Amino acid sequence: MPSSLILSGGIFHDFAGTSTALASLLETHGIEARIEEDIERGLGDLQEQPVDLLVLNCLRWEMHGEKYASLRDGEALTLSPQARQRILSHLDAGGAILGMHTASICFSDWPQWGDILGAAWAWGASWHPAPQPLSLTPTGHPLMSSIRPFELSDELYCNLSLRPENIPLLYGHCAEAKESQPVMWLRSYGGGRIVYDALGHDSESLAAPMHARALELAIGWALEPEAGGERSEAVS
């Protein structure tokens, strides 16, 4: 039975609710799930308790700026060198990563995280409207052949600093954004596979049938080995 570790927690979001929803989705599809709110401890445990899928459903970064001054002591996080190495070792061993929604804001003092995930929040350029109806359109990737265009209410992350190797699966559009934005993609890094889903602001978004199905398919790709036991490279 494949296993997963969901790193959870942070400000401005119901991470307890969305992490529970993610755990339920994973377990429904035969993936054991454990939730951990202590990011350093969870990553430290990977050495003795490796998992197949590492899920980042959290909002943890160094929190510079006056806006976050009152929250910084309890919520700010800079990953230790050991924790960073645990993520890299997980990928080198062929492990998969699923980054959810705010994962692109996490660990902003570690540029390599953006390379792993395929995007990073660019302070002063990235933004999002308030949660509102989004129109989601699948790309022509074969993985999305069963996904129809759909709508849900969520935050649309705009103007992320994107890496060119991303293989988009879904694009999103809303009334307040001038251009469609990639909201789900695949990529490979080291020996592992990565899925990023910029949606998932709340549990209702994760419960939307087409969103849940697209996420299920993407996770399946991330965990699927090649016939010879090696993970294949992503294909467009």
C-alpha cells in the first residue's frame, strides 16, 4: 500500500479541513495518509519512515514585512539544511511530491524549492483575487482526456514565477484576471515526480468532482513506476 505524509498548517486557511479532505481522497484511492503539522519533525521522520508521496498543504515561510509582524514568532519558518536535504533525498530515491495551493509561497528563502515545485510566489508581482467562481479548462494532455471543463469557487494564483519545464494539465480563469493561469501541472526533478495544484483553498474546492478526479489522475502519474521499476520522464 503506497504511503503519504501530509505536511499541514499555517495562516489564513483551514488547513486542518483541507488536509483531512486530502487524506480522505488519498485513502479512498489506496494511499495511506498521515498528517503532520510540525514541518521540521515531519521531514526529519522521512529518514526512518520514508513515504511514497510527500504532500505540502501548508503556508510556512519566513514572513518578512510589517503585515506579518504579529504572527511571525509563532508561524514563521526557515527550513533547516537537514530538512531541505530530506526533501532532496526523497526525490533522489524516486519519491513523489504533491504541492497544494500555498506550497508555492512556502520556503521562499530556499530558491531550489521553486525549481522543485515548478513555481514560486514572486512578491510584488504575484497576486490573487478573493475566492470567486473559476472556469477550469483541461489541456490536451492525455492524462486529462476524461476531464471536462468545470467550474468551482477558489483563489486563482496569478503571475507566479513559473519554470519552463512544467507540463500543464489545467488552466483557470476568473472575472478579475485578464489572462488564464496554469493551475495544475506535472514535472520531474532529480529522480522523482512532482504535481502542483494551485487550487484547494478550501475543502469545497477539493470536493468538486472534476477537481478531485484531475488530482487523482495526477497523483497516479506521480506514483506510477515504469515497467522496469524506474520512474519515467514526464511527457507532453
